[in-house]
Amino acid sequence: MENQAYRRIIPFLLIGIVGVFLASILIGRYPEPFWMPWRVFRDDPLARQLVLKLRLPRLITALLLGMVLSAAGSVLQMIFRNPLVEPGFLGVSQGAAFGAAVSILWLNRHPLVIELSATFFGLLALAGAYFLSTRIRYGGWVLRLLLSGVAVSALFSAGVGVLKYIADPLTELPELTFWMLGGLYSVTWQDLLFVLPFALLGIGVTYVMRWRVNLLSLNDETAFSLGASLGRERLILLLFTVSATAALTAISGIIGWIGLIIPHIARRMFGASAEKSLPAAMLLGGAFSMLADDLARTLLPGEIPLGILTSAIGAVLFIYLMISMGIKVRSHG
Amino acid sequence: MDKIISLEGIHFQYDPLDPLVLSDLSLEIPAGKVTAILGPNGTGKTTLLHILLGWLKPSQGITRVAGKQHRDYSKRELSRLIGLVPQFESIPFNFSVYEYVLLGRSPYLNPFQLPGEEDHKIACDALEAAGILHLAEKPVMEISGGERQLVHIARVFTQQTAVLLLDEPTAHLDLQNQNRILSLLKRMAAGGSTAVMTTHDPNAAIYAAEHFVLMNRGRISAQGPVEAVITTENLSEIYQIPIRVEKNNGYIMVVMEKGRDL
């Protein structure tokens, strides 16, 4: 009964992701566009500095970003029983954007301050959505949280609009806009250290609970009859995936579509059970995000915001999957 | 009569402002038998099943299973005792039959554990017992209604519980599939398990069950063996139409009287 495809393909995925990582170290625009020959890396101290100080932290962050968004997307789609949910939907992305804007306008433009403010507001949005959902007197858990998420997201999005409107168009607005388009251009080792604990916890907890996630995707009464502590287990998964997403969004800006599309591809390749599709989604997401970031920093002489690239590629993949029946939306209760 | 679940003086309402769904309801479920719960739409059968499961807590009254109150069990202990086949199980992701049936092992694994070799073996045995081993690799959402009902039952077999609750297990099934499900329940009971099913079909109930519970407006109007419960008077009264209970060669059959349209 073992999933044969999984056993066959996972080693290739693992080798693939290591390959992408190693290649990405040498992909860039120094000393010339697209590729740094090995001897340059060996002989040119500036090239080595560039790789160690700039590319490596950025690359590891891209890897973590892809893994976290895909893992969070997989988990949230399953526990919300809705294949169109993505990690930012509980207001986290818009909350983080609002936090970043607050910091850029009024607090401090130091990256660490922006990150802390974005993480704080991202988590505040989650807490707000969760609290609001407990006050709604009708509908199941899924409907209540989805409604609350939409409302909180809209509130923060309005807040971001106001801040954009009053931002100084010469100094603050461009920085704000660029932050929201998403990108890893400014990531340093310090940023990486900031997100590392959130990311590792998020990835670790979802990985060890991956079989259990299947159970949480069933009807509430069925999951209860199978011994699940629904509230507690869902809250644990929400907390770890969303805080990892919030922390990464704080340094990357809003990166859409990875968390939506990669879980679909993983389920299509390895079946619906998260026991296999979740680790696969993490690997695919990590590789996708590193490749997208390679494109973002090499395709044009200037940086292309990563969020634009992931949206463009993600939307095309989504259209392809829809047309080829890869996304099977069932009734959700 | 050996009872496995008992309810005493149960009152239940979904919201303190709503009317009572169940009022002053007392009930005993005999062990090792199939019990059928009958009654009109909206009379509280599913609610009653959810109270037997422990999923809903009564506003008043005492519920016991295997000698202890429901609330004295942990969720996991309870899930090793009682399994549920719900009326609607929407599965938004396309699990294979095997992946779905394997979830029946959840009560025996902690949230961080993966199923082991023993769990896989039990799942295979359950598929075989339900006669659907050949469907193992098929996506759950792409099999017929009758097969899906067998899959749900196989999932509960994997759970290895003493009690199986089924909410209208034969609804929307053709006669052959109804027979498959009902015979499976009878075989289970013969093997010592307890099954409780709700149904709108008295003949299906008579086919499989030994103990009958008739509900009306949130109360029990009769319970006991077939002759005592499935009578012309009882059924005509709760359904408010003329119904005839006939006995043919020792077999009881329920028919609607013709020509008495509402």
C-alpha cells in the first residue's frame, strides 16, 4: 500500500534541492550576468565576500521562505478544508504589511525594527481573527475563522491604504511600495538569525504532525470520534505555521502564490495524504523559491521584486492546473 | 439485558435560547446487538447519536458508556470505545480509500506519531472484512455511494471499537447495497460488537436490528423488541399517516396504506 511514486521521487527531489542550492550560490550578476565561474569564486576575494556575506544568507532565507509558505499552505488548506486557503489569509500578510508601514512612517527604518513591527502586527492580526471567530455565534469553526480572516485582512489593508496616502511620496512611499512587492534583496545574516527559530519551529512542528493533519481535515464530529482534541491541535498548528509566516513576511514582504500553488502540485504528485504531500511540498517550495529568487536577481540589471515573479509564475501554474483538472475542489462542510 | 450505553433524564438544546431538542430522554443500548433508532425528520435522532458518542454534552442528565460516565473518559479513551459513521462526511481532499481507512488508527497514536506496520496490517484486515480490499488504491471521492459507506465502516473497523454508531447508513443506497451494509452490521453483532443506527426505513431496521427505539419530538415513544415497538398504532401515531404493520410467514413488514394521500 506504500505510495510508490513517493519513494521513487523523493530522493530526486532531495538531490534536486541540494543541486539548486549549490547552483544558486554561483548564479548572479557578478562578475558578469548569470554565472560565476568556479575559478572566480576560488581566486577573487571580492567574489567570495559577495557569496558569503550577501548571497548565502539570502539563499538560505529563500529556501526557508519557500519551505515555510508551502508547509503553512498545506496545513492550513487541510485544517480549513479549503484548497484555496493560503498562509496569509488570516490577516497575517496585511497585518505584517501594516506593521512594516507603521515602522517606516513613524518608528524607524532600521530593518530589524521593521521586522519586529511587521511580525508583531502579523501576529496581532492572527490573534484578532481568532478572537473575532470566537465571538461569531453561527457556523462551524472553518466558516467563522475564514470570515474573521477576511474582515481583519480588510481592516489592515485599509490601514495600509491610509498610511500609503499620508506617506512622503519621495522618501517613505517608494520604500513602502518596494517592501510590499516583496523581495529578499536586503537580507543579511542578522535577518536570517531573526527568522531562523520561527522558521525551524514552523517546519519542525508541521513535519512531525503531518499524518495528524489528515485527521484534522475530516468533519469535526468524525475527527472527534477518532480521538482528536480539535481546538488544541488546530491551535498548535495555526500558531506555529502562522508565526513562521509572519516572521518571514517581515523580512521578505508579501510573497504570494507559493503557499497556494505548491501544496496543490505536491498533492497531485503524491496524493492527498499530508504524510507524503507535506514533506514534498516543503522540498518543492524551497526549490521554487530559490529558483524564483535566482531569476529576481539575475534576469535584469536591476532587481525584480520577488513577489511579482512568484505571482506571475504561480498564476500561470494555477491556470495550467485548473485547466488540466489538477485542482479538485470538493464540497467543504 | 447487558447494556453498553445508557442515558438518564437527558435534556439537550444547541443554544440556551433555543427550544429543547431532546427532553427527559432515557435510553439503554444493549451490548452485542444492532439497535435501530427510528423517528420523523427533525426529531433529534442525529443529536441523540452525537450524545451517545460524547461529541455533544447534554444540558442535563447522565450519560454512561461501559459503566463509566462519558466525561470520565479522555477523548482518546472514548475514541477506542465508540466509532462513528456520520450521515455526511465531506472529504475535501482526495484521499485514497486506504489512506482514509488508515485514519481509523488515530486513537492509538499520539499526534506526533506515524502509523506503524501493525496499524497498516489492521487497516488491510478491515478492508478485507468490509469486502473492499480491491478498492484500496481508489480515490474515496470517485467510488459509488454504496462503496463509500463500506469505506466509512472499514474506517471504524480499523478503529477497533466495541460500539459503532451509524447515522442513516442505508440512505440513498439501492437494495443490494443496503443488504451489504445491513448484513455487515449483523455479522458484527454476531461477533460481539454493538451497532446503533438511525434510519427512516423501518423495513431496513427490521432486517438488521434486534432492539428498536422509536423517537418523536425529542422524546422516546417506545423502545424494546420489534413486536413491542414496530406496531401499526405506534408508527401511525408518530408519522401521522395510516401505516400498516403486517406479519408474513413470521416476518414483519411495514407498508403505507394506499389511497390516503395527505
